[in-house]
Amino acid sequence: MASSARLPRFILLALLLAVLPAAAPATASAGAADAVGATIPINGMEMYVEMHGEGEPLVLLHGFTRSCRAFDPFVEALAARYRLIVPDLRGHGRSTNPSGTFTMRQSARDVLALLDHLGVERCRAIGISAGAVTLLHVATTQPERLEAMVLVGSGSHYPDHCREQLAQLSARTYSEAEMGRLRAIHRHGDAQVRALLRQLGELAGVEGDLAFTPEDLSAITARTLLVHGDRDYCFPVPMVAEMYAAIPRAYLWVVPHGGHVPIYGGLIEPFTGTVLAFLGGEWR
């Protein structure tokens, strides 16, 4: 469970992906159907974004190979208290990516441009995997833009075994059923899906895209909740413990027997309740 006390050096870190299995539904929920969706020109691409609810802004950023639909199980509860801003990241879902490349640093620039377009100077945010790393870039380059953030499965760097797994995932042959699930998420055809799978293998090779030092993390001013599964496939427990120690106002929730992005299934309600309390400053 979440705690405000500094914990011993045990925990895990992760990063991006949730490629296909055990993820959020690819189809929109009833709550999502009521969203106001729009496509906005941002940094040379077309970014699709949905808005839900009213109140102070809360940005929700999905993981790699996912889309804004990843937040469908949480939208209704979160939108009861916040104005949700839920984009499809560059090249994902309904968003385009003419550049043909994807980095989380560029993703952060896209999100900041979206906030500028919407006139949002400061917000709260939740990021999953690649979305969480995107928020780390925002928080370390423009810390004044974030009041509080929740990072699910984020990391500071790629261990060698993670690089190998990303390359294997990118190179493997996907079944027709798996490709069908990806086509349902990403609306620009097979070329978009193939580009994402290629970029998946390239992510760990992008110099400096995931390379946060303790000094970098110490510049974060947002209250930060790190949510991590202790069975994450990519990042060892000590890595997230080091992040927790480096971020000044950090809290840590280690999910027992949790894999990468351990917030679905039976954890939807506990995660939502904890996040609402954290973002609202109702526990310290």
C-alpha cells in the first residue's frame, strides 16, 4: 500500500509497453463514448485528444502500443473530480506521426505543446509506462508545469536484459488475433501498427531518451507517487527505490506479485481510490 514514509531499498521499476495481453480493453467504455474528442495540429503531427469531466486539469498518458482507451476503466471516477485531458501519443491510436520515429523526449514536447494549445499552465498527471517516462521528461525540463504526478511502471534507464526483451518483442511474429487487437487500437492501418512494432525495438537504442540521473530527478518539484509491480519484466526493484530516494517529494507503492502496469483487474478500484486521495492532497 502507499506510504509517505521512506521505505527500505526494495521495489521495482519498469518502463513502457503492456504490448498486448493483460491490458485495458481496446474498445471504448460507455463513459469514453461521452467524451469530447478532437484532433489538433501539434509539432508537425495530428494529435487526437479526448476531454472528460470538469474541474482542474488532469492529464492521462498511456503506454507504448496503447492509446487513450487504456484509461477507460478509470475515466468515470476521475472525471467526477477533474477535467481529464487524454491524448493518443504520437503515432498511437488516432494520432499521426509523419516523422516515423518515436522518442519519449519528443512525446514530452508534444504534451507540453498540447497544454499550451489548451491554455493549461499547470496540471496534475498520470502516466503509464512510456507515458510515465514522458512525464519524467516534462517534470525535469519544465517542473513548474506539474503540481502532482503518478508514475506507473516508469524507469530511469534500460538494463541490458530489458533492451534484449524489447528487441525480441519487436522482432517476433504476431498472430492474426494479436494483430487484430492492435488494429482495433490504432486507426491508421497496418502501416501504423508495423511502425510501432519497429519503433518498439528502437526505443532502447535512442541515446539519452531514458537516462535520468539522481541529479536530474532531484529537480522534480511535483509530488510524485511511484506505482510499481514487484514482478516487472524489465526493471529491477532497486532501480525504482533509487528514483524514490532521488525525487524530493516522492511516495512509493509496491504492488505484490504485480507485473508491468499493475493497475487493472482487481486493482482498478484500489488504484483509483489511492490516486484520487494522492492527487487531492488528502494524505501526506
